[in-house]
Amino acid sequence: MKKEEGKTSGVREDPRVSLEDEEVAAVQEQVRQIKAQEEEFETFNLKIVHRKNRTGFEEDKNFHVVLNSVIAGRYHVTEYLGSAAFSKAIQAHDLHTGMDVCVKIIKNNKDFFDQSLDEIKLLKYVNKHDPADKHHILRLYDYFYYREHLLIVCELLKANLYEFHKFNRESGGEVYFTMPRLQSITIQCLEALQFLHSLGLIHCDLKPENILVKSYSRCEVKVIDLGSSCFETDHLCSYVQSRSYRAPEVILGLPYDKKIDIWSLGCILAELCTGNVLFQNDSPATLLARVIGIIGPIEQDMLAKGRDTYKYFSKNHMLYERNQETNRLECLIPKKTWHRLPMGDQGFIDFVAHLLEVNPKKRPSASEALKHPWLSYPYEPISA
């Protein structure tokens, strides 16, 4: 039966109603886009501390540290702790809280300022997700701009592992880095990395200088310096990690992830155990030669996919380096080298080898490494 044409329900649509609906929908879409934009960004305030009724530039671009002076009307300087490439650190007494703190004074340089803002941003983010301070990461207390310098105030810790290890060896006293203590330090570092990685962060510069002692007697440590850290979702920089602790995938220009921190930890443990840098080198090429000599060859698949492989390997996979004096290319023959780790503790050797897996796909995550049997080996309790 044919449908009757031309019949309608008799109700005419009001064009004004449909127009209003469209306008409402457009406004809702605009609100949604604004909210999406807002969620993409966040802000934090930078406090500026200055003397009342005074303007003008500082006479000197350097921030001279004077013992017993008071910085920003609050931090009484008690000790000069040292300097790094883009900052100097002092110990101070916080007149507001009564606590001793570390104040890091960033050099008056735009790039250093920007990198330090990144560190503040990441410390705030990490500390916010660790309110009970369980994950062995440095605590940030305050930050402000004063006398044309950015200052970062954080918890006061003791020596870094590089300095303390050197002092411990040279003083000729009892060896501090025994197997029970190395086991404890390893667990704390892995817990710190597990936490950072769970937040989508890569530390990118784990080395003995960036692990500080919190308590010598209890063997407590903390991971510091998130100035080079990044989110895994960032556009990853090809130049990361201090060279002796740099993972093979970074050197070869392969994509990398949080596993580069695990490689660095393996290097650190071997160094704390033997007293020597594991992969001693004076260039990326000699570093690769050491890795091949101690760990073994790099898989062909990694060499084939590496963006920078050509800088170190010929087409037939011979390792080479340009002689800086003669400017000639020279082959490097990786020498089979013994790692000098203590043969009496096979569990420790197996664990370090586990972390130093050349192929990152086979290297454990921090969570996987924490399940290794060496970490539950019942050593004698750590004595104070």
C-alpha cells in the first residue's frame, strides 16, 4: 500500500527553538574547549623578596655568600657547602621554623634559571604525590627570587655517595659500603625510581653525586637533582646522563625510556663495591668499548636501528674513533676485561648483571628488579 504523501503531523517546527538549541550546543562546546585548555596548563607563583623602598640593579651579578649573614630576612648562613656548574649550596638556619636547611643559589643565567624552574616544578609534583616522605626523594621547602637570583630551599642532607666513598677509602677506616649496606642502598634507590617511574618521570642523571646520605648509622639515602629529569611523554633529548652512567641506547641514538635509570644504578653499585668507575672512558666510543669488553657484544638489531650508530661503528660493525691529534680514524678493539666485582658474592654479581642488560627490552623495570632474590638475601643486620 502506498504511503500518503504530503501529510504531516500538523505541528510546525519553530525555527527560533532550533536556533536556540544550536546556540546552546555551541556555548557548551566552547566551555568544554576552555576546560580542556585549562586542564592542559597549571600555574605556580614565584615569590619575589626585595628590600623595601629600594629599586635598581645589583652592583655585582655574583651572589657572594657571607657567613652569619641572613638571606631574605629568614635564612641565617651557617656553612658554605660547595658549588656546581650552575649553582652554589649553603647550609642555613631557617629563622621561621628553627630547622637547618640547604639553600641552593642558582647562577644569574637565563638557561640555568629555566632549568631550575623545571626542577622546582618536578619537586613540587613529586612531593605532592609523596606526602608521607616514603619514597626517598629530596623534599622541597621553599623557593624565591632574591637579589637577581633564584634560590631553592630544601632539606639538609649529608655527603653524596661519591664524596663519602672517596673519604671512606682515603681515611683508612672501616669499610662502609659492605654488602648489607649496598643491599639497603639498592632497595631505597629502586623504590625511589619505582615511584618516579610510576609518575611517568625519568630521572635521566642518576650517579653517585646525586644520591645523598640522610643517615650514616641507619644507612638511609635520598635521590636528588631532578633538574635533568623529564616526563616519558616529553620530546626526549638525545643528550642525557653523565657519560660513565649513560645507557647504550642513549649513546646509539635509540628511543629510550625509564630503563636508562636502571642501567645507571647498575654502574653505581659496581663502583661503590670496587671503588672504581665500572666503564672507565674518555669518550662515548671508549665507553662502548668498555661495555662490550665487560658485558659482551651489542645486538645487531640495536646497531641497525640506532640513529647515531654510524658515529661509532663502521658498516661491518667495527668500533672506531677519530684520533684528536692526527684526525685519523682508528679501530677500537674491545678488550675482554674482568669486572673486579667480589667473586664471593654471586648473588650480587648476578643482580648487577641483571641491571646491566645491554638490550633495554631485556633489562628489568624498577618493580621487577625489586623482586630479585639478592635483595632478600639475609645478610647480618646493619650495625650503627
